[in-house]
Amino acid sequence: MKKLCTTITLAGLLSWSLPAVALLPGEADDGKPLHDSRCTSCHDSMFGGNGNIVYTREDRRVKTIEGLMGQVDFCNEQIGAGLNDHELEDIVAYLNEAFYQFEIE
């Protein structure tokens, strides 16, 4: 019984970390042009011409890699950008590399 509980607990922990693992295939070099063409104009209009401040401001919303993934997905849905999962992963990889530098285990 103890082995079963340990196995279930381990499986739960592994499944919780899957979103970060799923991110790994994203290509930052492919994400930058997607970001520049799909995200920058909206962010620029929100922040007076310097949209990158959304990533670097002290009170930024995104605090984890999972939070970054969720925010990129949310923005995609809100503006109807129509980006597919691969493109979203690329944008997340670019943003993480350029601004956030979250460590991914």
C-alpha cells in the first residue's frame, strides 16, 4: 500500500511539472519574429511606446515559467492571434531567454 501511495504521489508531481517540460522544444530564435509581429504593437500601445516594460517592470504579473506560459496563451486568446501551440512555445522561449531567465529543471 505504501508503494502505491508513493507511486501515485510521484505521478502527481511529475504531471504537475509537465507544462515546463513541454516548453523545452520552443525555439527562441523563431519566437522573436512572432513576438515582434503579433505582440509588440499591443504592448507598445498599452505602455506608451515601450511595450517591453511589461516584462521588466517591478510589479510584473509573471513570476514563474508556468505563469509565463499561461500569460502568453491568455494574450493569444484575447487578441485572437490564432497562434498554434508550437508558435506559443517559441514565443515563451524567446521571452524567457530575453527577459525572464526562469530556470527550467
